[in-house]
Amino acid sequence: MNTQTPIKLKTLLPLLQAEPLTDTDDANLTGCYISDLLSDVLAYARPGVLWVTIQTHRNVVSVAAMKDVPAVLITCGRKPDPQIVMEAQEEGLVLLSTKLTTYEAAGKLWEAGIR
């Protein structure tokens, strides 16, 4: 689902208790997509969304780059290996980590108007 007005990524960081793992830019998010299935993200995520997942492997970077997803929020306190963080940085992808569960993060995004 997409929001009606783009929202700046950095305004969501405190709300999501998100720790940036890569350099953050001031990306405009047009919505959010929540899935742990890469094939699902490839099929249905729209460019410009924040992708919320528990996945931390290198294919997350590849899928996000293919779909023009500017940022990935990894939930449940998970963090990818440093090599994957470096690959995301090289791709210009913002990786974030939060201790929130996916459900909690989804609720906070909904309350913030991200659809």
C-alpha cells in the first residue's frame, strides 16, 4: 500500500527505535511493504517503499536494489554481517535495525500514516 504524501525516512527513525547500519539519506518513502519472502517482495513491492523484514542475508540487498526500495528495516534486533552492510552501503541502500517485532513496527508505521 502507498501513502498519499511521501514521508522522509529520517522522521521515522525515532518512532521505530531504528539504528542505522548504513549511512542514511533523506529518502522519501511512498509506503511500506512487509514480507520475509523474497519472491513476494519481488512480485509485489513498489519502488520507494520501506521494506520491513527479519531477513539479514545478502539477497535482501539484491532484491531491494532490483525493486528500487530505498530502505530496509530489519526487526527483532537482528543485524546482518558487516560484509552485507558494506554491500548495502555500496548500493546506496539504507539498512536499519530495530528491537521491535515486525508486528510492533507495522503498528507504529500505520499510526504514522504509512500505508
